[in-house]
Amino acid sequence: MKRYGSVIGLRPEKLDEYKRLHAAAWPEILAIIKECHIRNYSIYLRKLPDGTHYLFSYFEYIGEDMAADSARMAADPKTQEWWALCKPCQEPLSNRADGEWGAAMEEVFHAD
């Protein structure tokens, strides 16, 4: 099992829409997440005093080929439809790595 964390901006004017989407996540999206060996997927919101909004996501990957499972998820038509709604709400960080949407974070501590 490997843990993943990432951060991305959230457009303030899209806050309510993003929360509404995730309050009623589609069953097909929840299913493909499980099928692609992802567990304990959570998204957290942080609003800063200056009006900036950040989303932090965390999940655990229990599969054996993250690249293949990621490609499978990305090829799924329902996932593409979901992302088409979610991505306009997000604002990727300018210093993210090439190919990243959400900027990967380094795990510096974990306790069971």
C-alpha cells in the first residue's frame, strides 16, 4: 500500500459547485475509484484569509500498477464526464510537475 497526497487551488466562485458535486458523487465514479485499487480517498478544503482556496486530497493505493490503473480511470467515459465538471472548478498550482494536475506532496510523517 502506498499513500498519496496532492494539493490544488479551488476557484472561489466555484466553491459551492465543487462541494455540491462531491456531496453527491456519482456511483460510477465511486465504483471506478475502487476498481482502480484506491481506498480511503478524502478531499479537504482550506480557505485562507486572503480568499485563496486549496484542496488537499489523500488516498491509499493498494494495487500493483499505479500507471495502468490511472490510465484505466482516465480512459473511463464516466470519469471523463465527471472531470469535465470538476476541472473548471480547480486551479492547478503554477509550480506543479510536468504532467500533474494536482501537485504531489511529500509524505514527511505517518503513524498507525
